[in-house]
Amino acid sequence: MAVPKPRVEERVAAAPVQEIAPPPEAAPVPLRSTEMAARNASGEQNIPFPDVLFDFDQYVLRDDALTAVEDNAKRLKDHHVTKVVLEGRCDEIGTAEYNLVLGERRALSVKRYLESLGFSTLQVDVTSYGKDRPLCLQHNPVCWQKNRSVHFIVKD
């Protein structure tokens, strides 16, 4: 009886991913940034809320983020807001799936902190856009920091 030959698999190494920096003179397209600003400013009331910023790949509230949430909580109370949506966002680094989860964790950490401040009657909805709806459209570290955020939208 003949012994079968072992199978030989041919494996091709994946090409390394290399980040290509945009040219320094690149600027956002005005129409697109206007469109994004209109889409992101979808709240029904015009109350300024500073975004809650996060470190790269983190969802733990840092000191300046705690202050931002506290300031936003005061505005919510002063304006008798009863419903708010927390939009978690990420920078463009990483996969879409990973950033959706990270954005949700960021929004949930802000929600938990609001609850710890005594906002148990406030209806807080959480959503994550990951890297799909950036607040800043340029491809640089300053813009990436702006997109690592939770954005408050008043719905009531």
C-alpha cells in the first residue's frame, strides 16, 4: 500500500503596512468639513458643551476629562436638560470594529461618571461612531486628539 505524500502549503508573507503621511500643505476640503460640522451639530438646543478628550487607545477619564464632564454636568443642570446623547469617537488609527468598541467604552465611562455626580434621572443614550464621523478631518496628531472624544448632544 502506498503512503500518501504530505501536503505542502505555500504561504505568502503579508506586505508590511506603511503609513504614508499626507503632504504638509494638505487642507480639509471646505464643503466636507461644513457638511460634517452640520451633521455633528445635531442637538436641538444650542448649549456649548466641551468635548471630553481621551488618550490614545484609552477609555479611562483623565483629569482634564473629569473637569469637562463636571462642567457639562453643570450646564445640563442649569438648562434643565432631561435627555442627552453621548457620542463616542476615535481617531483614524486602528480598525473600524475596534474603534466602534473603544468609542462605546469612552461614552459609557462618561455616562458612569455623570451618574456618580447624581444625574440618575437624566436620560443618557450612548452611541459610538468609532472613526466614521470625525469632528476634525485633518490627518495629524492635533486632529487625532480632537477625535478621541465623547461629544454631548442635547436632545430635549
